[in-house]
Amino acid sequence: MMEQGGVREMERLAHRRAKRAALLKEEVERLIQGLIALGARRVYQFGSLTRQPPDLFTDVDLLAVMESEEPFVQRLPRIYMALKPKV
């Protein structure tokens, strides 16, 4: 039989997972809209979030197709600063 402390810990873990899943869902939508606003023609989501339920270690993997004369190594920091990802 599981001790009361173990049950509470499992409940806390379930709560943290649910909170993380909600944040990931919200963040995916926000980031996609932000990329479109920055000029992305297409945005693709890939990675673990597309294949399995999220957990505490799940992140957001997006690929944006954009027209740019700017080198990738300069473009990426500018995009991160504009979007300020939360995950």
C-alpha cells in the first residue's frame, strides 16, 4: 500500500505535468503566430510533442520557412529575442 506522502507526491507530479502540457499548447500557438508575424511563409512542428503526450521534459520544436538575406546565425538570435520563448 502506498504511503500518504507517496500519494501526495504523485498528485503533485500529475498537476505539474498538466500545467506543463497547458503551457506547451499555449506556447506553440503563440510562437506560430509570432513567426507568421515575422514573415514565416510556413511553420512546421516536429519532435516529441507531435508524437507523444507531453511530459516535464518536452520542448517545442518548430521549423519556419522565411525569406531572408540575413545569415542564419544572425537571424536566429533576432527571432528568439522577438518571440521570447517560454519553453
